[in-house]
Amino acid sequence: MRPGEPGYRKEVDRLRYSLRAPGSWLLRALRVPGREREALVQAGKMALAAVVAWQLARVLLPSPQSFIAPYAAVFLMAETVYRSLTNAAQQLVTLMLGLVLAYAGANLLPQPLLAMGVTVFLGMLVGQWHRLGSSGVWVGVIALLMIAGGTADSGAYLLERLGETVLGAGVGVAVNMLILPPVHLRHTRRTGSLLAGEIRELLSSIADDLGGDWDLDTARSWLRRARTLDQTVRRAEEAVSWGRESTRFNLRWRFQARRNRSPVPSRIESSIGLLGEVSAQVQRIAEALVTEEPLDSAFTQRFADLLHGLAQAIANYEESLDQGAESLRERLDPVHEKQRDLVQWVYEGRTLSAEARQTEDALLLAVSRALRVLANGGLAVGR
């Protein structure tokens, strides 16, 4: 079922509900590519990284019972390769700062309580450095743990802990980068399709109601639905950011992109940006229709037909992402023709109140802008 088709939203809700059933998550992960399978793969990679890091630590480092190496390997198994690398850098810098503070405090301050207070205080201040991100709090925590454990004055012990962390971080980053590194473009495309489907459904609903009986309460319900599009746009934009990040330093995506087996992030980003602009115009249409001034029924009938054409144009835009720009431009021509005919008819000397004329102008301007955005989007698809 395609976005925008009758019953599409019900089908999406039914699918979401079915995923809550016991065992359905695992079955879906095994049968269908998606977030469930990605989570399953990441869990397996975490287990592998923990085992490898623990074994290497036993072989290469003096401590035979190290838990820090496997802990670091699992902790740094992030949902993108880029985040694994940045987290590893932050964690290592944080650890080194914490160890240096603990060593200096234990050797320069004679009283353990005084050393703990001073190092934790300084560690929390140093942790405010924005480059450390959310990991900054660990500077003071690490200093606290080393001093409280009575090992902060041993340089050899601290170097062993640093070596274990470096080893674990290296294993975690390597496993995440080399074994099925996660790519999150599929979810980005799905959120774009969902946004297009919601826009198309709303336009079709408005067009159907305009062609029949409607009142101010109906118009207000259109406006409420139009404003909820903002939430879908924000989710799509977040998915775009996440998808873009997942391609950074990702060897798997680079290989797929060279073989034309992966969608181009810039194209997906531009499509969601375009749909966000169209959704803004749909909101303007809904806002203009919330008026107490009666509209000409002949106009609303013609405008409803134009909205049906705009809804179909949204569906055509989604298809053009796969079929190319020529397909979209050809399918937009009939909608442009309807728009021009309606504009010409509106200004053929009809007598209207100033408020009714203003409402019609606002409606036609919003549709014109939406079509212009879609047409420009067709040029972007061809690039």
C-alpha cells in the first residue's frame, strides 16, 4: 500500500500495534530489513566486540581479569561509525584527564579527603569543556574512583587502565566500522514517504469536503490536521540528520554508493526539505479556508479539483525520485493547466466581497507556490 492511498494511515497504525505483540519484534527483525534487524545486528556486534576485547586484554596486558577493555568496546559501539569515533576520542581524552588529576592529587595532597575534594572539583570544572560533550562528567568521576580505590598514586596501575581502555575502544570502533557498519538511509526515505502520504491525504480530504457540504468547524479540523504536519516534518528532518551522519566514515555505504545500490543522501535531504515547504503551503490553504465569509460554491468546486491535482502531484513527486525528473515535469503539466484556467476564471469580472477575494487570492497563491516548489524539485531530481 502506497502513502496517500485510502486506509494507509490505518495500515501504519495496525503495523505499529502489531509490533508490540510478544515475539513480533524478533520475527520482524529476521524477516524484514529495518530498525529491528539493525538493532539485532548491533547486539551481535557488541557481543563480538566484548569477547574479542576481553581475550586481547588477557593476552596483551598484565591484568588477566580486566573488565575495562570489553566494557569500553561495548560502550563505544554507537549507532553510527562517526559517533563511535567521536565517542572514542571523547572517552579517551576524558579518561586521561581523570587519571592525570587523580595521580596529581594523590601525590601532591597528603590527605585523601582533601585530594578527593580538590580533584573532583577540578574534574567537574574541566568536564564543562564543550569538546568533551556528555562525557565530560567522567573526568571528575574517574578521579574520584581512582582516589577512593587507593590506586591513584600508582603510575603503573593508571597506565594499565589507560591501556585497557585504549584497547577496548580500538576493538569497538574496528568492529563497528568493518562489520556491517550501520546505514540509516532507509528510515530517512520512509519518513519522507510518510510525510508525502500525510500531505496527500490531507489535500484529498480537503478537496472531497470542498466538493460537498462543509462548514467552519470542518475548516478548523483541516487546520488542526495541517498543523500536525509540523511534527512529521521535524521527525523527517531528524531522520535526515541521522542518515547523513551514518554515511560519514562508513566504508559499507561508500561501496554501495559506488555500485549505485544506495540512495544519494543529498537527494533524500532535498526531497524532505521540499515536502516541508509544500506542507507549509498546505497549512496556508487550511488557514485561508477558516473564514466566516461565504465562498463562491463555483470557486470551491473548481478549487477542490485543483487540490485533487496537487495531491496527485505529491504522489508523482515521490515516484519521480526513482523515475527521473522528466516523469515529474510531464505529470505536473495538467495541474499547471488547471491552475492557470482557475486563475483566469477568478479574474473574469466576478463580483465578490473584499474578504472573499482575499481568501481566493490566498488559496491560489498557496497552490501556485506549492507547484513551483514541486517543479523546482523536479530539476533537483534530474541532477
